[in-house]
Amino acid sequence: METKSIEELEKDVWKNPSKFPTDLVEKCYRYRKISIAELTDEQIRLLISQQIGTEYIIEIALEKLNRNILTECNFYEGDLLITVSSLPTEFWNENQTEFLTFKKLIERNSELIKNELGESKYEQLIERIGNSI
């Protein structure tokens, strides 16, 4: 599966517009064509933030968070964690195994998250995942 792109997995080829309305739309268009195994941390973060192909890349994101809960993409330490925590309840309800893995990652790294991102950011994470149960 990781040798295929989101576009291939979804069997949905987006039409190439003559002009993209925004840089974000252009990035999403291009990233959908890259094989999942070749996506960078930032590309994964952006696609998840736009809820594009999330069901195909969530396991990779969770592996990255398992190696480093505070994985930094292009913005700040922990931006992948924050992005994954922002997925809607509906996604987590349909992906319970991944949700439990994510919840355990947060619990196991709670002190590190509190120390590096702050108590308030940790509380926001807990609130988000609590609302997804």
C-alpha cells in the first residue's frame, strides 16, 4: 500500500486546473500524487490537516509520533501531534484501533508534552481526545 499514492488508493484523479486558487490547493493536488512511503513529515501533516487521505496515512503519522511525540514539521515542535489531535470525532469513531494507539501515545508521553508544550496545550489535547470517545 505504501508504494501507492493517495490518488491511486482513492481511485480519484483530480483534474489539473489551469490555475490553482491557492498555494494550499496546489500542494494538496501535488501531495496526493506522491507515494505514501515518500511523503515528508510536513506533507503528512498538511494532508491530515485538510483531511485528505487520512485513513491511508494515519498509521504513518502514529509511527512518527511513536518515535518522537513532538515531531516538528514546518511550524513548531509538536505540530504533527496537534494536527492529529484535531481530527474530527467521526474519523476516530471509524478508526478505533488508531484512536486507542494515539491515546496511549499521549498518555505515555504526558510529562514530556507538559514540559515541552506546556500544561495548557496538554489539557487541550486531553480535552480533544476526550471528546472523541
